[in-house]
Amino acid sequence: MACGHPRLNLAESRRGLRRSEDGSRVRRQVSEMPEGADVSHPGRGTALVTGVGRRRSIGAGLALGLAADGWDLVLNYWAPYDDRVSYARGEHDTEDIAAQCRQLGVRVEVVAADLADVDVPERLMSTAAAVGGLRGLVMSHCESVDSSTLDTTVESWDRHFAVNARAAWLLIKAFAERLPDGTTTEPTGRIVALTSDHATHNLPYGASKGALDRIVVAAAVELANRGIRANVINPGPIDTGWMTPEIRKSATDQTPVGRLGTPADTANLVRFLLSDAGGWITGQILYSNGGFRTSN
């Protein structure tokens, strides 16, 4: 699952509303191309993108945008998570996304793996390094199961921190270990993670995302002399299939530009940060949310 959405204090109304209207799961035909797609581009290197499990996810938008820019990709997903939280997905969503990316002239590998497993980050990074030219890490995965101060279990707390915080640290570590270790002022690698500042009635998610923010900012400082740039993006409320009509209206009303964000909006910023023009930006928590703010 790709993340970054707040719950707007209406989290309890989401349950059971994430499937298609008739409750079915059918394969979606992938046909639309991201804006700016150009199959004549030179290759930029390889990026690992996590959280690419559903056609409607932010991760899918990230993959398609980066493919349009010439990035070879390793796409990670974990379908049992999407099933556990009842997010609607087609049976072949990730493979369909990969196929569309390949139409843009890039190489794509798909790896199903649970980032709660401590060994998975190293395995994913080994796969990405084997593709060649490893230069990017984009983390849009998450664990997000609603609970509050009084009803969060230790098991849920630990799984949120394993997926959202520990896995991020291990991915960053494995990524940095595969890049040149010399000192340079030129960008050698880019790291981007998606976050959220929402914790009310979603305590373990919000707390673990806060830890993610600190991990990425620390990496930006500690790895800067090796040319590694690291940033966090808070995309605000994006309806990837979890919003009720009430949540959608509330989020839109709180967004000054008058509409909700889309996966492509987030992808545009990620594409910039991974571009040559984005090499000066590092150590930032960036809000790409149309002006949306939440007070809790």
C-alpha cells in the first residue's frame, strides 16, 4: 500500500468501503500514459519503488512517472496487506503497472515481499543492484491499521514500526552500502519517502511515520558527503480507494486549491527530486498537498 493520507477523524467510516461498488475484484486494463511520457529518453539508472500493489495507489503513479523519465525500476508490493485491510485491487495490478512502464522503454522487475520481514530490505536492494545503475530509492509502502491510544495492541504497534520505520532504515542502509563511498559534492543517489502527520485515532501509523521522518532527515545529513540526497514528502489526502463521500468532501473543503491531490501530483514532485534539477534539495519534509493542513 502507498501511504501519506490523513484520516480526517473519520477513520471508522472507512472500514468495508475499499472494494469496488459491487465488491468484486476484476483486472483493470492499464492504458493511460503519464503526462510527459517520452520513449526516446536516455536511461537515468535504477530505482527501487515500494508500495506498488494497486493500480490506484500512489506507488503506481510514482512508478509510471519515473518510467516516463527513463528510470529502470524494481517494484515491491505485498498483496496480503492490501487484502487484510480490504483495499480493492485487481489480481494483476502490479504486473499491469510493470507492463505499462516497460512500454515506455525501461526495464522493470517485480518483487512480492513483506517489509515486516527483517531480511526483505536487503533482498530488495540486491535485486535492484543487479539490474544495474542503482541510484534511487522511493518508499511509498506502509502499514496503516486504525487504532487509538486505548485500543492499540502491542502487536499492531510493533508491526507498524517494523514496516514504516525499521524497514525504511534498513532500505536506506542497504541502498547507501551499494553506492560509492568516496566524498563528493555531486549527487550520487536519491532517497524519497512518503509520510503523514496524522496520528489521531491512527496512533501507531502516525507515530511510526514520525519516526520515518527523523530517519530520512538523519540520512540526509549523515550521507550528504557521499552525494546522497534524502527527502520526505507529505502528499496530504489522496483518494486511492479508501475515502467515503464524507471524507472526500471534508478533505476537499480543507484544500485551498479546491480539489484533492492525485498520485500524479505526488509523482511530479518525486520526479523533480530524482532529476538533475532536484540535486540541491535534501533533508526536507516537503508538503505537496494543495495547501491542505490538519491540526491533529
